[in-house]
Amino acid sequence: MFDSRLKELLGIKYPIFQGGMAWVATSELAAAVSEAGGLGIIAAGNAPGDYVREEIRKLKEMTDKPFGVNIMLLSPFAEDIVDIVCDEGVPVVTTGAGNPGKFLERFRKHNIKVIPVVPTVSLAKRLEKQGVDALIVEGTEAGGHIGELTTMALVPQVRDAVSIPVIAAGGIADGRGIVAALALGADGVQLGTRFVCSTEAKVHQNYKDKLINAKDRDALVTGRSTGHPVRVIKNQFTREFIELEKSGASIEDLEKMGSGRLRMAVVEGDVDKGSVMSGQIAGMINDIKPCHEIIQQLIQEAQQVLGKLNNLEGGEVHE
Ligand code: TUI
């Protein structure tokens, strides 16, 4: 079903990445996904270097399979995290929320595979020229910090513009989404929200319940006026934030109001006053299960969908 070049590039069984979600993507979650044959990714988020080093070491105790570290480029600690991934022999780095261009030389020297998240064709082309190994092409259906284009529109445009492997992200949580991504030209997929609702995600139960109970229109975008739009489940916090945004508050005031809110939701379980980042696909996720089962089900569903499509192709064509 999958093209083999991404599996060969990374040494993984299935080209299914787990998104590098701040506070959520800990060593436990990443190890479980890697053990299940996907690519588990530890999120650095806004955490300091010592935390990330510790998480990398913990993951290595739990699995000897390939894994990645996501560097959130808006973090004040991003430079430190670059040093640490080079030091610790991390095989794969993904980046988000910015252009990783200035770090590429160092990653290359340390033989680290680099796979940035891109929200546009222009950044995809620039980064391919600079020698990145693959691209995560993320549509606006995704949770957290997002770009403007949908997965449906962005993935085929990037596919046509570059020749390195493409991993589709944003709005994918089952086998149908995987096959759709492959049809758009992707070589693999990245799932975030689906893995938040896993047994191994060390996320407060209130957060998981909020995603399980979410309906199709519950994930909305805040922060467009700050230049950092973020998709979250609507709650008391988003109502207050949007009110402040509409009142013409300064970017500083809005950022102050948003600060610390993700931790409040993920760690403390305050899903009223905290920021419950989530993709649009939350409405379709109805259970919490181990990563191994999630991945096995994804593969089975994708094969069933492909079988169905093949039968259609064999049918009579009416003109
Ligand atoms: O990074 C993410 N998702 C995130 S990061 C995050 S932490 C945060 N919290 C509040 C405000 C901002 C961040 C929560 N969720 N996804 C990957 C992603 N990267 N989406 C969009 C981008 C992106 C945007 C612009 C990548 C590159 C880029 O480049 C701009 C440029 O410099 O050319």
C-alpha cells in the first residue's frame, strides 16, 4: 500500500508519524508509537533543554526503534534543543512553527534526518533546495498552530512542486484519511489528535474526554490577529480570548492571556480555562485505546478502503 522510500529512509514499518504535540508527546507516547511500527516523536514544545534530554534518554530505555524529536521553532529554547538532539544521537528531527533553514547544516553534520512541517508550496520548495529529507505538509484542519490551506488543496500542490517524500497531516484519523492522503500524492501520514486519545498519552482524562465529546464544529481558530492562529476546542477560555481579540487588544496582551493555557488543560485537566488544542477531526474520534491497536486498525481500514476502490475500478463504466 505504501511507497517504500519513506520506510527505507527512516527504518520504520509503517509511514505513520505521531505529531510532535507540546506537553502531550512525551517519551511514553513516542515509544509506544515507535514500538507499534510508526514514528514516535517527542515534542520539545516550549520546554527547556534538560527536560528534552531526559525524555530522549527515557525513550531509549523503552524502545530501540527509530524515533524523532519535534523542535517548535518559536520556543526560546530552540537553539538549546538543536544542541541536545545533535548530542544525543537522535535519528529524526521534525520542526514546526517556522523555517529551520539556519540549523540544517548542523543536523546534516550529525547525520540527522530533517523533516520540517510546511504550510505552503514556497517554503516546501525552498527547504527541498536546502537539502531536507522529507516534508510534513500540514493542512489547516490540524490542531494547534496552523497555516491557512487545507490538506486537500496543499498536499497535491506540494507533491507537484517537490520530489522528496511528503507526509500529509491535518484532518487524518482513520484508514479513509490515509488512503485519501495517498491519493493526493503523499508517501505517509502524520496524526496528532488520534494519538492524544490513546492509552499511552499522559494527558489528563478531562482533556481526552473533551476530544471524545467534541462534535464537528467544536474546533475553532483563535489568535488570527496575533499572527499565530491556533486551533482549539471552544470553551470558556476561547470565548474570553475571542472577546479580548475583538476588543482590539494588543498582541502582547493576547499572548499574555494565552500563556500557560496548554499546560493548564493537558496537565491540570482544566478544560474550561485551559487551551484544548485539537484538530477538526476530533468529532470523529470516539474511543481511547493503545497505540498498537490504533495503528493496526488504521492499516486494516486503509486496506479495506483500497479493496473497495479496486472493486469500483473493475466495475462497468457508463459514459
Ligand atoms: O507547530 C505546529 N503546531 C503547534 S506549535 C504549538 S505551540 C504554540 N502555541 C501557541 C502559539 C504558537 C505555537 C502548538 N501547535 N504545527 C506545525 C506547523 N508549522 N504549522 C504551521 C507551521 C509553520 C508555519 C510557518 C511552519 C513554517 C512556517 O514558516 C514561516 C516562515 O518563516 O517561512
